[in-house]
Amino acid sequence: MDIISIALATLGFAYVGLPLLYILWMRHIALTHPWNVRKDERYLPRVDILLPTYNEEQVISQKLWNLCMLNYPQELLRIIVIDSCSADRTFALASKFAEENDQVRISVIQEGRRSGKSVALNLGLSLAQGETVVTTDADAYWDPDVLTRVIAYLADPEVGAVTGTESVLNPSQSLATVSEVAYHDGYLWMRLGESKIHSTLITNGELMAYRRHLNFKFDETSGSDDSGTAVNIVEAGFRCIQVPEAKYYDNVYYTWRGKTIVKARRAEQLVGLWLRCLKDAFRRRLILPNLVLLSNIYLHILNPVLGVLFYFVAIVAVMQQPLLLLLLLPFLALKSLRSYAVSFVAHNAFLLTGLFQHATGKRQTAWKKVQETRALQAAVHGHSGYISSGGLSRTLR
């Protein structure tokens, strides 16, 4: 073999092989290892649900209906809507809903100015009185029993936060959604495996429950209200886990423009998150198993850079040996392989963009809103109040 072929094989293993091995190992742990958690489904603390909003008039009423139908003692439940100076009717619609539906306590407040999601959540947190605080988004829908499922894990005093698992409502709408589902398939096993080892730091603000007595605040520095706050929880000596049975449902961005805006912003947050974790680990402030810590630093920071070298060497190798293009045939022929390949390449491209944004200081705590998923949900479900996705099929009214 010549030096180009050796370099291609080496970089290929580092760029594709090592991430695949980590996913497969975490999948093995997720499927075979027991939960080291004292779960108690009878645990029913007082709960404050924080719902931050900004220009959500298309979905806010439906979301509040969804929360009002939770199978949880109403006297233990309170919903706090924090509107970040919406330019539409979000605040008015939420206020009207609260006035007309008193079966659940609903408080609707408005910020003086828009300062980002974490700031809005901290405002809601200052009003929370329950033992548990749960965050959600206006475009994410919950099963009726999801609250008891996620809170049952907080009965263990070592668990400080629990996050739910996403189920996509529009998985086949476009290549952008198909590749996003492939991304979630791989990363779901990683997060479940990490949770069983100790903790996962990549969490979902659409459904995340926190132990209130930790006196935590949502991370306003990075703009990552979920994963940034998860780091704070783990640094305080508690576990942060993802559980598969606590599902939330939403639509993912179906155009590449919308997906790029959202994923690039998220990528910059993840880069900052793992750089912070590396720094805190050296300072012994973050106690996280080395396998989880080092693997995620590799995946989110080093691997995107290796990808640039890999593609450069691959182009040189193909120019010398055009028959190497035959290696692409399985990806062209098999739809499942193609979706995973597109997902992997796109994910690393977003992370590379995030690395550049982080290095140049282009961070956003209050970002431009992409409305395409809200418009989709309003068109499909808005008039009938009906959601259907496999096992999820029920009326909201």
C-alpha cells in the first residue's frame, strides 16, 4: 500500500470507526446493564412546569391543552408561562387560556426585554415553589403519563436531573428529517449507555426535570439551558440521566436552511460545553467517567477536524485510484446507509461550524427563531387538536 492509501485507511478508522465503536459499546451497555437507580413511581412531589415562549401564537393554546391533560394530581401541578416580549399574540392567547381554564394553575408572565431562553427560565425558576421543576418547549408534546415516568427517577437522592427522549412526528418528510432521525437513533444509544454508567450531559430541554432543592440556575453564559445546566448538576455531585420511556413528540426542521440555522447554533453550544468540561475535569470540578468525558470531547471537538483531513486525503486517493468510488455503492444503493451517512457528514459539518463560531466569539444567547415546524404543526394539528404518530394517537380536547 502507498502512503495515501495508508493515510486514508488510518483517517477513515479515526473519523468513522472510533465513533461507531463508541456508539456500539454504549448500545451494549444500554441493553445489558441494569439501572443503578432507586426508581419509585409513587413519588409525587409538587411540580412547576416552566414554558418559555417567543412568537408561539400558532401552537401555544394547543401546548397548554396538552399540559392540562397530564395524569398528575392537579393540586400538585403549576404551569408558569414566561413570554419573552413576543411580537405576536402569544402572551394574549396564553393569558386568555389561563383565565378560561382553571383546572390547572397557570401563571403567565412577560419579560421586560428578550434576553434569551435561559434568562426566561431563570425568571420562571424564581417563582417556582415545588420540589421539582420541569422545562418544556411550546412545540413539544407529552404523553399523559410522561410526568410520573420522568419524576419516578428523581426519587433517588443521587439523581439531580432527568431528561426525556424525542420521538419525531415527521420522520420521512424530507432528507433533512430522515437524516435527523438517523442522528437521533445513534445518539440515543450513547445517551442511554452514558446514563447507566453515570450521567449524560447532552439533554433535551423539551422535557427535563430537575430536583429543586439543588438551588441551581439555568446556564445563561453558553446559551445552552439544558446541557449547560446538566454540567452544573453533575459538578454539584448529582447524576443526570436520560430515560427511554419518558417520551416527547415534535416535528424537526424539514428544510436544510432551517436545520442548518438550528444545528449550527446547537453545535457551537456543544463545542463550548465540552471545552468547559475538559477544563473543569483538569480542575477536578467535574467527576465524570473518563470513557464518557474523553469520548465526547473526541466526538465533538477532534473528530470534525479529522474529517477535513479525511476528505482531503480521500479526494487525493480517488484522483489516483478512481475505482475507490466503488466503495460508495452500498451507500447509494441502501437508503438506510445513505441516511446515516448524510447524518454523520452533516453533523460533523455543523460541529466544524460550531468550532469556528466558538473560536471567533460568535455566540448567541437570544437567537433568530425558525418558525417552519410551528407552521407545520399548526397546519396539521391546529384546527382539530389531534396528534397521531405511531403509538401516540389521541385528542387534545
